[in-house]
Amino acid sequence: MASHKLLLLAGDGIGPEVMTEVKKLIDLFNKKGLAQFSFDEGLVGGACYDAHKVSITDETMAKADAADAVIFGAVGGPKWDAVPYEVRPEAGLLRLRKDLGLYANLRPAVTYPALAEASSLKRELVEGLDIMIVRELTGGVYFGEPKTITDLGNGQKRAVDTQVYDTYEIERIARVAFELARKRRNKLTSMEKRNVMKTGVLWNEVVTQVHNREFKDVTLEHQLADSGGMQLVKNPKQFDVIVTDNLFGDLLSDIAAMLTGSLGMLASASLGEVNPKTRKRKALYEPVHGSAPDIAGKGLANPIAMIASFGMALRYSFDMGKEADMVDNAISAALARGLRTADIAAKGEATIGTTEMGDAIAEEIEKQV
Ligand code: NAI
Ligand code: MG
């Protein structure tokens, strides 16, 4: 059996609490002979700042670089509000994304049958929903130069952000998206605004070229990002995989997320180039939520987003699709039993804590072994 080296970076706030539940699953997988995981741990975010006055150390960066996958909790909180910008907790996560070259952000939007009521849309629109949004993460308007605010001297200022995309950046994100579509329902929708943006024109052209050259078997559709956003709330089940740029992806993935309910349920993966040493793709898996300082340390956090992120690691880093399905099924089963943390409970419903939810999911995995 192949052995896999994980780096666990729990962070601060509820990060360590939800990471504990992932460690339970790692132990379970090892004990049952389903996998051979080894893991190392490191400080990141506020936890690292308190110890080392930086939000991630070079030593931890080296470990992240050498790991087969990084499993990340959450960072941030009011405790570090006054900390210098370069070393604020979030900077640790940004450095990981940047230095590991994690250009593809995968955000699944999946409804769990037991929670279809949690959506802001009608049950019939979201029941059985399973979308994957692939967002370009290292380019576009968040990074393009020039990026300035200039004083025009007449009481006016001018702010400039620049959207830049090169062919290679669009090609590589398109490939990730096409490959995912191939393993799913074989449909990719590319979203941009070619009607008003040059980057949209190039995006459309390059995605079409990659399709024609390498992925003729996948159905490709193009939508303008604004009407795509409308379609996402009007008829979300028409989509399988959506690929889009950094800015539109930020918005569209948050919209898709709300189709499915609570922040405590949402997983993500960020993928980079194939590591020449391990021949695996660089990858970081993290829940979409933050450190939730309002409930940190109380044992109330929903561990499902974190556990589902670990499930994505099984699927996308370790080719353990069957085991990833076991994790997803276990989450569904625990929810079907009526188990609810406070964030996903209906008014008046009994709730359980982080540990109980983690235990129940582990139990439901064991039942499938
Ligand atoms: P947040 O996601 O931490 O919390 C928003 C709301 O959702 C809170 O009421 C929280 O209690 C609830 N919530 C979040 N995750 C939950 C879970 N697993 N179970 C139950 N309830 C949950 O976002 P917020 O409050 O905007 O940010 C708090 C801190 O986290 C800030 O410092 C922010 O910068 C940081 N942050 C970090 C992220 C990361 O590490 N990737 C992402 C987003 C925010
Ligand atoms: Mg966002």
C-alpha cells in the first residue's frame, strides 16, 4: 500500500477543534488498513505569530513543500487585529497558496438530502445538487499590476486594479476543470465576460482550444458570468463543473455555497503543479469557513467542512475515490440520523458538539469497512 505524508496545519480559533476530528479519521484509516498515512504538524496563523512573531515559519513552509498534501484548519481573529499586515494570521495562508503555486481552487457545492431545507432555494431546485466550481486562484485582478491608488491633487483620487491573464494560466486551469468533468458528468461550463473584457475574449479562446485539442469527449459550454450567476440560482442542476477566473470565481463559488446551507459544511481544495519529487500535485485542503472566534474553544464547531476537505484529499491527492465516497456517505448518514451541530439545526432541534459529530462520522465510516 502506498504511504502518504500529510502536513496538518490546524491554525487558530476553531481550527484545532475541527482538526482533531480529522486526526480521528486518519487513525481509523490506518487502523483499518485502508491507507497508510503519516503526518506532521505545524503552527500557522495567530498560533504561529504568538510563538515566532511570523504567521508561518520557513521550516513549516519546507514541510508543506515536501508533504503529499497539506490539511489546513483556519486562521485569524480579533486577538491579532493589531499585528503588522505582513505577519497577520491570513498572511500564512496566502504564503502557502503562493509559494506552493496553488492555482486551482475547487469548491464543491453539494446538498445533503437531510439538509435540503437549509438552502435559500426551494427543495426541488437543490435536491441532489452536485456542482464543482473551479476558480483560478493565482492570477487575475487580485494580483495584476498596476494596482495603485493615486492622489490626483484636485480632491480626487484614482484607484486602479488590473486584470491580467496569460495563455498558460488559462490552459492549466482549463485542464484541471476538464479532467474533473471527465470523472464526473462530462460537462464543463466556462464563464467570463468576453463582451466587455479582453481577458474574457482570451479566456474563451484558450478554453475552446484546450477543448478541441485534448477534451473533445467533454461537453463544453460558454456562459457570460453575469447570466451564469443568474442561472446558478435559477436552475443550478444544469451545471456539472464550472471554470472561471479569480474574481468571478470568488463571487460565484460563494453564491453556489449558499445553495447548500451552512458555512460549517463547505469544503475546498487548492491544487498546483505536479511535484517532481513525489510526482503528486501540490495540494492544500481546507474548509471554506474561517476561525469562528465567536464559538472557538467551546466545542460547538461543525467539523463537517473540515472532514469533507479531508475527503477531497483522499479523492484528489491519493486517488482513493472509494474511501472518499465512504467519508461523504458517512457524513450523509450522520445527518440522516438527525445529528446536528448548532449551525445546521432547525429552531428547537437538539444539538451536539464537535466531538460527537466527529465520533458519529467515524462510526459511520467503520460501518462501511
Ligand atoms: P467565519 O467563517 O470564521 O465565521 C462566520 C460565522 O460562521 C460565525 O458566526 C461562525 O461562528 C460561523 N461558523 C464558521 N465556521 C463554522 C463551523 N465550522 N461551525 C459552526 N459555525 C461556524 O468568518 P468571519 O467571522 O468573517 O471571520 C473570523 C476570522 O476568520 C477572521 O479573522 C477572518 O479573517 C478569518 N477567516 C479565515 C479564513 C481561513 O482561514 N481560510 C477564511 C475566512 C475568514
Ligand atoms: Mg469569498
